[in-house]
Amino acid sequence: MYRKLYETWRREKFESEEIQPLDPEFFRELSEYIRKMREELRMLDENTLKCRLLKMELDKAQELASSLLETRLNKIVWNTFTGKSIPQNHLTKMETQVYRKLLEAYDNYESLKRRIMEGKNGLEAALKDYSEFEKVLVRFKTQIPPIVGVDMKTYGPFEPEDVATLPRENAEALIRKGAAVKIETPT
């Protein structure tokens, strides 16, 4: 796994300014690899060569993983704010959610900017528009096909145990039908 991590990091960091395609299971496999190294380290005598080598491998793997994640996030942010689209098959599920949230934030900012340039009370109007589509965090209990939210954005599809933020009206409808449960978040 270390070689796969290194090659993925190298490609992402040096081969292209575009975000590189990534195996959808890559981060799950990486997390498992790091978890196993941590477990093995707990079992070893820390004075052994094997322990020191494994510790070095773990440290380097975490360093590469952190750099890879940061590089990919920077590319997602850059593409969002320069208006370049990212092929969805180049992103993991979680990265797709981050990308969508960034697009939403960028759209809200552009709406605020447009209102100000039109001489309208931009902040109050933008906040009013934003509160119309207040989001609720939910966990799905059943499989749900893609839905179009009251904000006219597509959400899903969802599998049982998936977590997502949806416009309040859509979330409440799914909760009433027993397809999802609200996740309370500290305010």
C-alpha cells in the first residue's frame, strides 16, 4: 500500500494541475493500512529495529496522506473558484460533497456580489434567500434514489447509513416517511 500511496501522491502533486482520478476505495484502503500499522506498533517492543522501521513507515505514510489530501483539496478549491468543472469520476464520495458545498458557497457569494452591484440590500436579501433553504443533517435508513430539493439541486442517490445535509423541507418529508432520521448537531 505504501507504494500505491507514494505513486498516487507523486501523480497528484507533480504530473498535472488537474485533479487526478482516484480509486473510490483508495482512502478507505489507506485508512485501513494506517490503522493496521498502528495496531502492529502497539504489539511490538519499541526497542526493536522492526518497530523503528514500522514507525518510520507510519510517519512517512501519514505525511504523504496529509499532503495528498491537501493537494487534492487545493485543486478542488481552485477549480471551484476559477469556474472549471471537475469530472465527478475523479472525486471520491466525500470529495464530491466538499465540491458541492464549495459550489454552493461560491454561488451564494456571487449572488451577494450581484445584489450589491445592483444597489440592492445585498446582505439581508442573501441571508433571507439562504435561510429559505436551511439545511438539516440526516442519516438515511433506506435506499433513496436521487431527489430534487426545494432549492432545485439534485441530492443522492443514498444508501442506508449515508449521511447528508438536505434542505429542511426535503429532510422533514423523508423523516416523516421513515426513510431518514435527523442528526442533532451542537449549535
